[in-house]
Amino acid sequence: MDSEPFDNDSNPTLDRLHQTLASCYRLIEAGDFSKADQEILELVEFLNSLSESAVSDPENEEAETVAFSVIYQVYHYIGLPELDQEVIDTLSYQLPRAVARFTCVSRRCAEVAHDVIDRLIDLSNPRDMISILCEALGLASKMFMVPNYFVPLLGGIAKVLGSIRRHHFEQFKVAVPIILNVLKAIALDLDVEDIDCEDLFNKTIDIAHSIQAINVKLEGEDGKQSSALFSLFILETMYLVTIGMRNKASSCASLVLQLSHFLRLCNLSYVGLIMERDIDTITKIALRDDGDYQTGCFSHVKHGSALAVIWGFKSDEIAMAAEADFTVIRRELQSDQTKRWQAVGKMKYIFISTAIPWELKKFAINFILAILDGNSHHISQDKYEDYSIYTPTLYSSLQGIQMVIMYSPEAGLRKHAFEAFKNVLGDVPASIRFDILEALIKNSDSSSMIAILLHCVKEEMHAEMRNIRSKVSEENGTAQCTAFWNTTVLEVIQSVLRPPKGGPPDLPEYGDAVLSCLNLYRFILITESSGKTNYTGALLKDSLQRAYDEWLLPLRTLVTGIVAENEKDHDQLASDTVCALNPIELVMYRCIELVEENLKHQI
């Protein structure tokens, strides 16, 4: 090719670019594609070296100027009318990835890089370009694993999807995992504190619009499956936008608002998003007959479905975009036990994620309080219903609320979280309430949390004892043991005072849990003795002796030893340790006295 696409000013870098492009042209024209491919690879390496040099030294204005001149000349070259389609097609296979790197150099380089990729899309076969762009997305180097690199590529995919004439679903299906994996690489794996992801997610929403336009054209099973896959894409993106933009609240809300418009187009309601069954159904339809499909890219769909609801609960504008009315939703959840419990369970995905902002966790807590508020909800009284099937959902949701209680930096949120915790417990039947509390106690590593849970057990037992005594008084008979007044409660006490690893509990680390446990045991002994009952079996001789030998005496030895050791020292830490053990020592000796008194009556 004889024409000179560059300025006449001599420049070694531009001269090299021109020579390489001219060589590529001649080889392609001659049909020597093997050598042409090698020449193009050298061109790509040359372009990469320029962009990398400019990115690695952002203060070097000369490097930026050279990079801009080169990318501009590439743009000019591929627009030359004398280039035939074969040359364009051959260059298109390698150029997008190299050109996208220039978006990381400067704003003006980024603008030209966008133009280059747009021009390649206009001049190339759309089906070829979507494969090329997806490959470029998937082969990003660590140095260029930043939003700017991906923006023109994602924008190109949005444009190409709208240009494809046939096999829409197949192309969309190939692109989705690659797109989502890119978003995850940015939102999950990198510190987003100083990274601007807004353009990246805006291009993702452009892709969503293109996919939605495709779905309108599809019918039958393809249409159904494509719509389901699109639903998963929107929900996964909802999560990634929330965490990727967590430090830019206003921009994040704007993106979520746009995503929420797609929920109604996917026929997704907030109540449907709450129901695990509905999400599972969508997933099965979307991934039907695709055992090897990249399902890992949808690992946060349930997080996204929970966030979609809470964003709507937080913002009336977002709820309107999803065509949702929370007055109706609240009424529906309050009147339907199964849906209400699933709504509570769904919030665990928000509570357990450390990446989700505390502000949204606060609204998730308020959402739980809202659907459990008032007298319109009720516990089913069907004695044949198997409540145990709901235990895992309720248990995991309470575990999530516990995390808010323990780790929230805001005292008000911790208080509301505990209120929600109590309300959820109060909403479940007593037949499974004890099982849930027992599991929470035995699986908690926090002494303070165990103490709170044991206090909850004590409150439940106190309330049940009032009911027992009232019933006995009314019926002039003997009441049977209940959900809390039974032998299993002693196993809970043992799990604290004699942990599974053996020996007494660690002190003073587990001081709160031990003190609460001793108070619970003392309450049981006093209540059973004064009422001349033995629902828990705590007054049986074997139970008393086990408590004496295995719980209390080893604990006494431990406590007195720690106190004696610390009383020798006079520093603040030793003084604090003794003060922390004083209430434990007092309650422990009272328990020992009660056990000894009851053992005397057994002789």
C-alpha cells in the first residue's frame, strides 16, 4: 500500500507503526496469512508496550502524547476507504484488546480507543465481533484489570448484540458469563475505594437494554429460557453494582433504579424474589440442559434478589420502577406465614455479606421489623404442620441478624437488630424456637452473643413457667414439660460449662457466657425446687452429681486459681481480671450451695 496515512513529520514511533501496518496489508493482500498473523502479533506487542509505558508513568506527558498519536493513527488507518474487508477482518481479531488498553492512559486516548472499537464493529461481521470482544474481556492482564479497560469492550458488546440477525440466544448465552466474571473481578477482587466503576456499570446496563430488545423477538422455549437467563443476569448485576458502587451512594442508587426497570420486564415481583422457590425455578429454566455452563457467574443471584427488594423498600422511586407497592407487600407477608418466614430468611444474604453497606443492612432490619409489626400476622395453629422444614431458613436468618448485633458500628442499628431478633423468635412456634436457640448457642464463638442467647432461653422459660402454673391452677392438675422446660436445656448448659473440647470453659475470655449460663442454671434449680417440679430433670441425683463434679467444681478450681494468681499482681490488667471474675464467683458459689442442698434431700 503506497498511501501514507500519517503526517509528514518524521517520528520513529509513528514510522514503525506505519511500516508494520503496511507490512500487514501487503501480506494479507498476497494471501500469506501465516506471516500476516505474525506481523499483527508484533503490532499488538508494539501497541501494548506503548500503552503500558504511558500507564506505568502517568506523569510522563511525552509518553501520553506518543500514545495518543499512535492510537489516533490506528483510528485513521482503519477508516481508509482503500482497505478491503479482508484486511479489516484480519486486524479485527487482534486490535480490540490492544486498543482497549489505551483507555487507561488518558481521557483523550480513551475517546479515540472507543472510536476505534466502534469503527471495527461497524466494518466487521457482528457474530465475529462478539467472539472477539468476549475474548478480549477474558484475556485482560492483571495490570489492566481496571474498569477503563473494559468499558469500550462492554460498550462494543452492547452495540454488537443489537446488530446480530440470527441465533440471538446462543450469542447472549456465551457473552453473559464473560461479562459477569469481568464485573466480579472489579467489584469483588479489587479495592474499590479509589476506583470509579460507574462507566463500567453504565455499559453493562446498555448490554441489558440490548438483551431485552433481543428477548422481545424470541418466542417459544428459546424466549422462555432467554428471559430466565436475563433475569439471573439482572439480579447478579444488582449485587455487583451495590458492592462495586458502595462508596458512591447517589450513583449507585441511579444504577439500581435503571436495573429495577428490568424486573417488571422479566415479570419479577418483590414477593416472587423473596420466595426461594421462584428463584430456583428461574435458575433451572435458564440453565436447562447445560450442565457445563458457567454457573459460578450466578453465585450471587440470591444476594441480588434480596437487595432488589431492600432497595425498593429504601426508595419509593426504585419501588415504582419495579411497579411495587410495599403497603400491599407488607400486608401479604404479614398474613402468610410461609412467605413471611421466607422473607426473613432472604435477608440473610444481606447480613452475611461484608461487602454490602451497613446502610442497606439497616433497611433490611427495618424491613423485618415492618413485616413482623402489628397483630395482622399470626402463627399457624395447624397441629399437623411440620414446622421443622423451616428451621434451617429461620436459623440462618437469625445467624445473619446476630452478625448485625455483634458488628454494627452504630448503636441504634444494634438495638434494632436485637429487636428484630426477638421478633423473629416470637414469630416461630415454641416447638422449634428452642431448637433454633440451642443451635445458635452451640455454634457461636462469641461469649457476649452466647450470653444474650442464654438470657433469651431464660426469658422463654420464665414465660412458659407462668403459663404452666396458670394452666395447673385452672385445671387443678399437673402440666407436662414444654418446649423449654425439658431435659435438653441441661445439655445447653453443659455445652457452655463443659465445652465439647473438655475441661472448664476459657476464662476470662468466655466470662459473659459463663455468667449467663450460671444464672440460667440457678434459675432452673430455684424454680424447680420451689415449685416441687422436675421438668428438666435438674433435681435428679445423677444430674445434680454430674453438675457438681463436672461443671461446678472444675469451674471453682479454675476461677479461684485465676483470682489467686492475679491478686499477686498489682497492675490494671490483673485488677480488671479479678473484677470480671467476681460476679461469676458469686453466682458459682450460689449454684454450688443449691446443688449441695438438693443432694442432701436425695440421701
